Amino acid sequence: MSEIFHVTATEGDKDKRLDTFLAAAFDLSRSTAERLIAEGRVSLSFGEVSKKYRLRGGEAITLSLPEPTPAEAQPEDIPLDVIYEDSDIIVINKPSGMVVHPAAGNETGTLVNALLHHCKGSLSGIGGVERPGIVHRIDKDTAGLLVVAKNDAAHISLSEQLKVHAVSRIYYAIALGNFKEDEGTVNAPIGRHPVDRKRMTICRRPGEGREAVTHYTVQARFGQMTYIRCQLETGRTHQIRVHMASKGHPLLGDPVYGGSGTKFEAKHKELINGQCLFAGELSLTHPKTGERMTFKAPLPPEFQALLTVLERECE
């Protein structure tokens, strides 16, 4: 059975190719988006359906995704930035653009494929054949740290730590707009969007959604943009992106929650590929030794370059 998704192109999407738009909006590879168009799984409210179709802005787009078929991920020799590794855990600095685990449209080239080759089968099996070792994930276009379990005991320990908020995760982001305050907290439950199932949203009704808490601190102000530090108390899908957008400060380059299509992004498109968000710090208790461990990764070069550009343009 196919799953139907709906999304509407905005004025900021004008002149984008349909396949490029679909790849960003639905977290697909460009080739997969082309294939879905060719298979007749994409329809528009107006305009001819073609991978080369240029959006006018305002089109209602419907995508019919085939039901994914579970398949065992295969090892692939993909380089990994390993921050730490022992017989129980491995901490990876994931690059932007890499999907964490195989799914429809992203069957290969994922972090799991790379881990299977690197760890040579030494990963926990609790996540099943599609997600061996994976206890938490970060979005495709978000770079940064995540921990992977190399055995079931480690997987159970890390999952429990995540459940009771004992794993500290700190992200750095560039958001649109100038924050009124220097620090604050967004405490708003998050759930699946009722219409666009690829998106998450703030849930207003009691009992809907799951608890989500984000603490943020301003690191630097650049006129119409702000560099912030976010500490997660919970770890919901798209949490920082949804919470910042709910405050009127979507992340720069975020095509899903309103941070894309700015003049700054168009001017510096070589530095921006999706939301400007980086998982820079990770703290946890080692599942075997009980030692509290903290891992840090430097800002990606393109992220640091953006900050340099913002500093220069705001002088």
C-alpha cells in the first residue's frame, strides 16, 4: 500500500526544479525523486509533471511513496570520522548529507552501511537489520555527533539514558531574526503534522504530541540572524527546527520549516545545504565502566565560513 504525502511550494521555492524540491522536502536522494516522478507517483495542482519542471510557487504537490520493504543493510567502504571507539560504543561525527539508516529512497550510502563495514558485524541487533546499533539519530542535513551501540547491553544502557534524559546533547545553529532575549526555553509538545506526514508540528491540544524541551542561549547577533546554542532536554524528531520556527526564528536554510529562500542563502548557496544545525557536544555514561564521558567536535568548515561571512557583513 502506498503512503500519500502533500506539500505546497512557497514563493521562496520559485524556479527550483521539481526533483530538487522533492529531494529536500521529503529527505530523498535526487535520483530517487527523479524515479518517483518517472513512475507517475508525483502530481501537481497545475503544471506538467516532469523532473525538469520549474516551480512557480504555490503548487500543491502530492507524492505517493511505495511501502518500504525491509532489507538487510549491506557493508559499504565509506570513510567515517570516528571521535571515540571501544568494544561497547563508537562515537561518530556524521557529515551533512548522510542519512543515518537505510529507508525507502536511501537504501545505500548511509551511516549504517559505513558502520557495518567499519565494525565488521560488531553492532547491537536490537534495532533490527535496518538499524543495527542505532539508538538515536540526527537529520540527513544535520552534521555532528551521535553514539552507536556495538552490543545489546550497550544498546539497552544508552536507550535507558536517553529515556530518562541522562544523555546531554548540545547543538549550534544559525537562526533567522534577532532574538529579543539572550536565553530561554521552549517547552512545547511535538507530534506528526496532521496533513504533511513528513513534517513535525507543535501540538496545542492537551494529550497530543510528546514532551519536548529545548534550552537556547544566544552566542552572537548578526542583525537579521542569530547564532545560538541549543541544549536538548528531550530528543524529538526535528525538535530544534520546530521549536525555533515556532518562535518565529526558523533555522537558516531549512526548506521544511520556513528558513529557506532568503537573499542571504541565495548569495551564499555554496555554504548552505539544508538547515544550519550542528550537533557539537555529546555527554553520556559509559554503559560498562560507568564513567561520565563528554565528546566534542569542531564546527564544520562551511558552518565556520558562514559565521565569518556574517561577522564581515555585519561590521
